[in-house]
Amino acid sequence: EAGEVQFEIVGKDGKLTVYVTNHGAPVNTAGASGKLTALAGAAKSEFDLKPAGDNRLQGQGSVAAGAKLLINVQWPGRKPLQARAVMY
């Protein structure tokens, strides 16, 4: 959760998809940009996130279970939002 939105991060088939909602209601990601940073032990990976329709941001890559995640998302003209999670 980051401010007024919640992020759900799903890794599948070499893609990382971030679903953005506000208390269950989809949040339009048009114009948004983001970065997902994954820390797994000493390894650090960064993934660029781009709008993928509706309430989704998407990047290429995969993240190991147990990795610590930091997500940064920004819409034009708004403060950046940041959240932390652990990949399951």
C-alpha cells in the first residue's frame, strides 16, 4: 500500500505485472511509469514498469520467492508513490 493506492505484484512467464487499485477499484495507469527493485541476498535487480492497459503496469523479468521488493510509481504532475513487499 502506498498512499491512496494498493499494488499487487504478480510474476509469471517472464513478466512482472503490477495491478493498481484504490480500495478494490481499478486505478488507470495511463501515463504512469515505475521501477521495481528486487533484493535477493546480495543480488539486486531493477525492472522498468510501463502501462499495460487498464490498471496494470508491466515489466520484463522474474523475481525469486523471498526477494524483498521496492516499487516506485509516478503519474505526471503527482508525487511519486513507494511501497515495499516480499515476493511469495
